[in-house]
Amino acid sequence: MKAPADFAQRVVHWQRAHGRKHLPWQGTRDPYRVWLSEIMLQQTQVVTVLDYFPRFLARFPDVQALAAATLADVLALWSGLGYYSRARNLHRCAQEVVSRHAGRFPASALALAALPGIGRSTAGAIAAFCFGERTPILDANVRRVLTRVLGFDADLAKAANERLLWDWAEKLLPGTGHASDMPAYTQGLMDLGATVCLARGPACARCPLADICAARLAGNPEHYPVRTRKLVRRSEDWWLLLQVDASGRCWLAPRPQRGIWAGLHCPPVYTQREALDAALQGAAAEEWPSFTHVLTHRDLQLHPLLLRTATPHGAGAWFSADQWQALGLPAPLRKLLQQLKNKLI
């Protein structure tokens, strides 16, 4: 493999002419806004983040406001965005920036990566966008661009090969005399991966790297990146006991701080139907249609049941519709509670 001499400048020129410039977190060197957008965009589509980003900023306009908030408030605003460990790390990171760094984000990728929830690639993006640091990124989109251009076919399931690709990402950076190009270069790699160098059906005819791309020249761009280890999925059955009193309030409690939906409010969950039946002790519960909720590593087969009662099962508290709407709730539960609210009107 050989690094194309003009790789970085091609990316910079293309981004300035054709890259995305309309996103609300672009055109700023505010580390708080860049950091927030980078965390939200992890494993989440841009169109979804476009809805959450302005609402989050309206509620928490700076890192001090986020650090001063309760975790419950943060989870409530994050509700529906998924991957809730990001919200917990976001809150911890804000508190650390305020307590350890006087409310100012560190100006180097190395120092940024030491903060909670900020990995090497996210740290690189913040440092490049906000401080012009000459440092690489390697998110999923950029990994795809680089492996195709280089013809890098080593198995990225192996840590040594991932480190080797990081080395290549560093070699391809704009030269030391072009540090001012770093924001455009970094954004350009992201934009190419998101809009041109797609996982399926890449638009090679529109790519500024097409004539130097080893994968395109070999006719097999979809072969890259190579990762042999496949995600092992499993399925779990959860019975959700929706308990409602005569006033229409629902019985909810925070989930444990580890595991699925950690810290979010939820009705009692039973992983065995026999355990649910034992808890009900013959009480009549209305069974709602079951459905599947897809997570990264598993599929939750959710079985909701509605029980009207004044003596609820399990730890928790009663919440009216106005109250539960302000809680941090898993997306499928929020939908179920909205259905329940409509049913009770």
C-alpha cells in the first residue's frame, strides 16, 4: 500500500465545494457544541440528531448547565435517542470538565480522550474542529473510506490491524504547513463516508478519490472494510406489567444502574412468565400485543400487560401522565404509555 501524495488536499477541496455545510453543529469552534453533536451522532442517523440537538441546547446551553443538571433530567431529554450510556457519560464528562478543567474543554486530542465517554476518534474530531490540531479520526464512515482507498484488507476484528489503520490515518493527514485545513479535512472524510462512499452502492462516479481508490480500481469497494467477527445476537422475552390506578397514574421505577435501559424509568419487568403469574396471584391483567424492540446485541420480545390496581407490585411510585412525560423512558415504553393515556381518555 502507498499513501496518495495529494489525498488530503483532494478531500479538503471537495469538502469546501461539495461537502455538507447546513448542519447546526457546523461553522462553530465551540467545543461544547461539537462534543455534543459527536456524541449524539454515534450510531445515530443525522436526521434523528437534527431533532434532539436544538432541544438539548435550549435546555443545557453550555457545559456548566449540563453539569449542574440531574442525571434524571439528562436522561429525560435523551429519551428516545437510544444508547443511553452515552447520556450517562455525557453527564459525567460535563461534570469533570467543570470540576477538573474549570469549565473549559482541553485543547488536545490526548487530553480529551481521557474524559468519560470520549474515545480516540471523537477526541480527534473535537480537537481538529475546535483547535485545528493535526490529529486523525477513525469512525465507521472514515474507516470505510480509508480501507477502500488504500485497499486495506487486513481484518479489523484484530486490534493490531485496527492500530495499523490508525497509523495510516495519521500518515494521510494534511502536511504540517496546512494545519488550517484540518476542520475541512476532517469534515470532508465524514461527508464522503456519509454521502458518497456508502456501505452499499457507493457513488464512485462522484468521489474525488475515485482514480486513486484501490477498491474501485479492483472493482470490489463493497469488500471493504474487512471484519470477520460477526455480531452475536440473542433474543430475550420481557413481560412489562403496566399498573394503573383509578386516577390513571402509572407505577414506574428506575431500572438498575447497569444493564439494558440502565437508570431509565420502567414498570416491573419479568423475564419469565411464571414469575409474572406468581406476582399477579390470580389478578386479571389485560394482555396487549407483543412486539420486538431491536437493540445492538439483542432483540427484546416485549409482552405488555395492563393491570388496574390500587396495590401495585414491585418498588416504584405513581406518576401521572404529566409527570411520566418528563421522565427518562425507553422509547418503546414511552409509546406504550402514550397508548395507555389515549386509552384512558
